[in-house]
Amino acid sequence: MLPVWKEPPSIDQITEKIFLGNECGAHNAEFLKERGITHILIAGNYLHKKFPKDYQYLKLPLIDRMTQDLFPYFQEAIDFIDSSDRILVHCAGGMSRSAAIVIAYLMVKNKWKYQNACEFVKEKRAIVCPNEGFVIQLKRLEEMIGSENYDLSIFTTTNIFIKKS
């Protein structure tokens, strides 16, 4: 039998409404209830909804690989976070995929540069470490935010290179 890797439940508050954590934290009913969580965003293709009757969920089929394209999911994630009262964004460890989504959200909503958003999140959750591919995409997002008339909705999960007319 293969050993099961388990880490302790971990959820850190990033803003008044956004929490960032690991899968164990997302599966801990007491942790969720104590923090008043109403929505859960899962950033992982193999992760599962633990309490589907108790929370509104959004599951993004992301893998923690440098080649994973985040752009098709940014707008959906931003809209879901905006629709929540208090949200937990999590992946397996709460370090890369989910952190990249939270960083992107803060960049878009606050017009922050990548470095500012990343440092802000790391101050709240020290283990945050988006993979290199995600960092490249977040810096690209920074450039887009700085340009006039940027529109994240031009990216879709079916074809990320088609622009709206």
C-alpha cells in the first residue's frame, strides 16, 4: 500500500472575503464554519467537492505545470470570487495554482502589479510560490492590465487566441 501524504488543515485570510488554503483545510468543516466561508473555488483537476450541499463551488481543471494556461479561467474565477461573501480558494497545498488565482484577482481588482500582489499574498500566507509558468502569465496579465481596453473575456477554454470583434 502506498503511503498517503497528508498535511495539516491550513487556511489563511488574504482579504476580508478571500481565504487561501490547502485541500485538507477545504475538507475541514470546522475550519470552514469558523471563517464563515460561503463559496469554495477549487483550483485542481483531481480535487473534489467535499461539502456540495453546504457551499457554492467552482472547480477549475488546473494542473500545477508550467505549461498550464491560466488565462481561460481568470474571468470565471474573478466573477465567482466577486459573487461570494467569503470564499476559500484552494488547490492541493495552497501554494501555486490557488495562489496564482488569488494574485490575479488582486491584480485585476486593485490594478496592482504582479510583485505587489504576490508580496501582499505572501505576507498572509508565507508558503505561496506560484510555479514559473504561472509567474510568466501573471506578469503578462500585468502588462494587459496596464494597456487600454484590456478584456479577459477574449480568452476562452476552447480557443484562447480568438479575440472578440
